[in-house]
Amino acid sequence: MKISIDSADLAEIRDAAAMGVIDGVTTNPRLVAKTGKPLERVIRDICEIVDGPISAEVIATDAEAIVREGKQLAAIHPNVVVKVPLI
């Protein structure tokens, strides 16, 4: 079993990581927007805290843009897992 925290709040993620109870982090554009920081910076910061799968979701809605954005997200860090919403 793998446990991920659904958050972009770095303090929350640090606390969960310090307890040793999480394997990864899931995020989404809404959670990242609440931080007031750029998406790439938030994802990089999370990757510095947790050495596990870090999900980052695309916001594009057409196939070409989804692929382009997904590649940009994946390039942030090797642990990034790209989420694509099915719309």
C-alpha cells in the first residue's frame, strides 16, 4: 500500500513527511493556486521534501496542449507523475 497526501501546502507536507506516513504527494491546480506561488516552484519544493511520486495535473483541455504541458511538468523532476483529467 502507498499513501499520498493530497496537498500543495509545504508545511502540511513537511509535517506528514516528518511523521514518516506518506510515500508521495498528489496536487492539482486549485491546491497549487492557494499557495500563491508558481506551479513549477511548488512542485520543485515538494520534490525536495518527499522522495516519492509527486503528481502534477495539467490544465490544458486539448490533446496537443495536454501533451506539451505534461512534458513541461515531467521535466521539473524525475519523481513527477503527470495527471491528465478526463474531460
